[in-house]
Amino acid sequence: DARRMIAFWNDAGATSLKAYMHITRDELKASLEEGHKRGMKLTGHLCSVTYREAAALGIDNLEHGFFASTDFVADKKPDVCPGQGVGQASMAAIDPKSDTVQSLIKYLVSRRVAVTSTQTVFELGVPGRPMPPGLEVLDPLLREQFEQRYSAARPNARSVMPTLFPKMQKLEVDFFRAGGLLIAGTDPTGGGGVVAGFSDQRELELLVESGLTPLEAIKVCTMNGATFLGRADKVGSIAAGKQADLVVIDGNPSASISDVRKVNMVFKQGVGYDP
């Protein structure tokens, strides 16, 4: 079934694949074989399959940093998702410096598995964090609905996020420092408050908060993504002969990452736009 579905969508023009939480190892293996045969890369927001199992099967990328890992769930049953809450509770309990955790990072690096950081969407669950940027561009009704949900969810005393969030930030930096290909997304989910563009700027700030230098964070959000997509010869950095996708900043984000918000001009394929 997985092979047929991938063949159908690839013939229709799809270029990449995403596995989701309840996929089995056999389904993932078949998907990877069929997808790779067709030149497609496969990423995953996993749960039923652990990161180590997926890496062994040849997955190309793992979504949401280490927030979705179930590798350290006690009595984890094969091919069964214990639930996102259980997985996150297990990650909140780990010691990021432990040999078992660092062994997983080294294994992912050795298998050339990329990891996508999506800190912007998880920050929403951490008490004391600011409202996400860009809400002013939302339809007023959607903005009101989000702000009501957001305000109601924040005081949750049982949330593991205050413990989980900084640990997952550290693991992303450890993965990057170990030579892993860390890339960045924002995950603008149905929660409604993660707004494209604004959230990319916030992701840069959160990566620096995690421990990367501003220039390292910029590379993660630009060149590393192009490298993963196999387009680094066309986009991802400023160089002669590359596509002119540029942001002109009134400031110096290599010194102060928050300057990425001071956008003066945007160029898309050489055409300039006043923001």
C-alpha cells in the first residue's frame, strides 16, 4: 500500500514525503525504498518508530528536533505510539549529557540524518514566554481566538515544557556541534499563532538562545536547508551565479540576531520588494 501510494503521488508531481506518528517500521521501510528509488527524500514526525530505528532504516530527516523522540520511553512497544505526551515526558526526564542520549546523537550523525528544529511552535507551551510575533497580520477573529486559547493554556502547572524546552534546545546544539545537519522550520499548526515569516525570524532568535552563534543560526536557517534539499548550488548563500533571494537588513544580525527583524528590502529571484 505504501509503495503504491508513493508511486501515485510521485507520478502526480510530488517531490518529497513525510511519515507520521503511527507508521510501522515495515511501512516506513517500504516507503523509504520506493521514495529513494524515485529520488524523493522522506522526513518524519515520528512516535511509533524511534529515532534510532528510523535512522537504521535510512530516513532522511526527523521533524521537531528531539521533541518527538520516543527512544527513551520505558517499555516502548514496537510499532506502537505511546502518545506524544508520554514521549515528551520521557524526554523531559533525560539527562542530555548522558551516554545514552549522546549515543543517539552520534548515531544520527553517522547515518547522515538531518534534524529540523521547530522551536517556535513549542515555545507556545512554555509559561512566561512572550506572545508570538506577527499576530497583527491575522484576521481579527482568528487573532482573538488564538489569544484566548493561548492565555488559557499558559498557566498549566502540569506542563513538562518548562523542563523539556531547554533540554531540547541543548540537544539541537549538541547535534549541530557533533557535525549533524540541523535545519529549521516553524510548524505553523492549527494553533494559529505561528505566522510565516515572523516565526522564521523568531526561530533564529531561539537558536541563538539555545547556544548557537548568530552566524551559525543564520547558516542553519539558510544554507543548511538548501544543502538538505540538494539546491545549495542555486540558493542558500550569497555568491556569484546563485539565485538572488536576499534580505537587506538595517543592522548587523551577525552581532545581534534580533536585527533580522529590521528588514529594509526583500529580493526574490532578483526582484526587489518593499516590505
